[in-house]
Amino acid sequence: MSLFRSRWPRTLLWQTFLVVAVVMVMALVAWYQIFRHLQQGPRANDLAQMVVSVVNLTRTALINAEPRRRRELLIDLAALEGIRIYPAEREDEIEPLPDTRPIALLTSAIRRSLGEQTRFASSWEGLEGFWVSFRLDPQDRDEYWVMLPADRVVRPRAVDWLGWGALALAFSLLAAYLIVSRINQPLRGIAEAARAVGRGETPPPLSEKGASDIADVARAFNHMAGDLARLDADRRLILAGVSHDLRTPLARLRLGVEMSPASDEDREAMATDIEEMDRIIGQFVDFGRDGQSESGADLELSAFLAEIHADYIRRGLPLSLHADGEFMIKARPLALRRAMNNLIDNAYRYAGISQGVELRLRRSESRAIIEVLDRGPGIPPEEVERLKRPFTRLETARTDARGSGLGLAIVDRIARGHGGELRLLQRDGGGLQAVIDLPLKCVSIEKTS
């Protein structure tokens, strides 16, 4: 059963086509069986009655004809009816009839009328036809062959009809494929447009032509995509206003704290709270913006990560970088930088500056793998997927109650927007291994030593 499921096609086109094909083949097989069991018997009886009639009429004509006119009678039968009569001899060269079910039914029916001694042949002395032996009188020892044209007795076989049926089936399957593909084509367009909407893009309007139901679906999708685009624009406008309106009073608060007569310890605590509020506002804005409005560009990852590494070194933070090669991807640089900063800052927050953070770049088949490694408390595997959701925090040593719970959600959204994935793994020896894998645009250029 599992093998059947693994081989069953997943697309609607091939599932529908396969179902139609199976139904057509079953119908053809059923038709063949009906013909074989319900039609061959009556046809054999009808043909046998015709053959028996010809043999009886020929026997009667020969018996009642004057001896001197029998030759003329045989000539007339051959010329007018295609029936030939020859004396049978033991040394005659004959070929048996084909061993098929219709022929067996026919010969059995003829023997029931003419007697079990009746013989049959498909060729006599090289002459092709349907040959039947008979005697003028059952007590006579002399035997005769009567030949009927084969096309009067041996009708097209069921296999011949099956061949024509298979040809009709092939044309029917071709028509079914064209019909199903015509239905599936707009569905593929809707699926592609839906994926574009999921990436935050605005797809071109779908064609609203064709069948009414498909056109209704396309029309509804176009309305939905337009509404989502307007909602996204409104969201960006609101977030920009919120960012400006909240950060302006925060700047005044920061200035007031610096000029406050409070103790250095109190001023430092208040400044830290203000910085945390500013950081949370930035995360809200980043989560709402997620870089989708930024256009993509070719980006060489090793140089990109080297710039990030240099920024942290200038700030006096211990960050090591190891890149296995140069990898070209299609990316939104600002969004990807935001994701990397979130991961690295997160590592420093929970692992501490003294432990240091490692940044690695390598290749796995057609993917570029970026790793941020620390020696902090790590994340339990069962909590990984939950922490990728917005506004969730881990209530353990790796929890910062001052955070918004959006950092990993932002990284996950940016990674998926680039066709990649964020994985949070346990690091050997303790700590967290945050992995972003991205699709490569071209073959990497390996560094040489």
C-alpha cells in the first residue's frame, strides 16, 4: 500500500488523467468480455447454421442431379456461389483451422448437425478457404470436401476488434489529456500567484477568461490579491508612522536622562531601558516590513559576511569567520543583513561576549549554508518550531524578558522569503547552532590554498 502511495502522482493533472485512463481501459476490457461471452456463441450458431445449410443443399443437389449433369452443377456452384467440391482422399494435404475460441464454437455446432465424423481444414492442396467434409449418405464410405470462401465464415476476430478499440482508446486518452490540461493550466497559474502572495509579492492579474467556474475563481483571487496589496501598503504606512512617532519621544527621553541629576547607576539603568524600547520598536517595524519591498540582487556571500564580520570587530566583539568558498545567490541584502544581525546579537545576548561567536559559510549540494554558533544554553529541540512564531519566548536561561519575541520570527520569515530555511540545532559540546540555508544561483568558486 505504501509503495502504491509513493508511486501515485501528486499533481491534479496526472491524477485525473490516470483515473480517466483506468476507467477507459476497464470499459474496454469489460466490452471485450461481453463480446466474448455473449456474442461469440450466437454468432457461431448462426454461422454453423449457414454452413450446414450450404452442405445439405450441396448434398441434395448432387444426389438429385443426373450423373451427366453433376459436372456442370459443380462448375455453377464454383462460379456463382464460390463453393467448390472435391473428392476427399486420405493422402490429401490439409491445414487445420486456427485454434481459437470462436472457431471451436463454430466447428462444435457444425458437428452437432453433420455428425462427429465431419472434418475441417483451412487449406486443401494449397487452396485457402473454409473446408468441411461430408458424405452423400451416412452409410457411404466416399467423402467429399466442400469449400466456402473464408470471408463468409471466418469473421474478424475479437482481437482485431480489440485492436481498433485500443486505437479508439488512445485517441480518447489524448482527448482526455487535452481536456484535463486545459483545466489544470489555470489552476497552476493560481498556485503560482498564491505562492507569490505568500512571499509578499504582488502577482500580475490572472486571466478571467475560459470556463465560468475557473473564471470566477480567478476573479475572486484577483480581488483578494488586490485587497492584500492595499492592506500591505496601509500596514507599511502605519508602521512608518508608529516608528517615527514613538522614536521621537524616546530621543527626548534619552536626552533628558543624560541631563538628569540622578546618580550614574540610575541614569545607566534608564538609558538601558530606553535602548531596549528602541530595539523592540525596531523589531516590530522589521517584522512588519520583512524586506519584501526591497528588490533582489546578485550577492556574493563570503564578501557579504566579511562586511558583517568587520562591523562586529570594529565594535570590539569577538566574532570569528570561516568561509569555504565564494557563493553567489539572489538576495535582498538589507533584509539578509537584518537576519544575520538578529542571529549574531541573539548569540551574544545569551552566550556572553567572553565566549565568542563563530560565523561559518559552506556549501551543501545546491545550497549555501550559513551557520552562527555560540556556547550559550541552547534551545530544546521540542521548542524550536514554537520559537519561530511571533511573540513567543523560551522560559529558560535563554529567555530575555525584555525582548519582544520577534527576533527568530523575523529571521525565519526572511529566510523563507529567500527560498531558504532557518534551523535551530543543538551544538556539539553545548550551545546553539543557528543555520540558514539558501539556494545557490550558480556554481561556487572554491578558494585555493
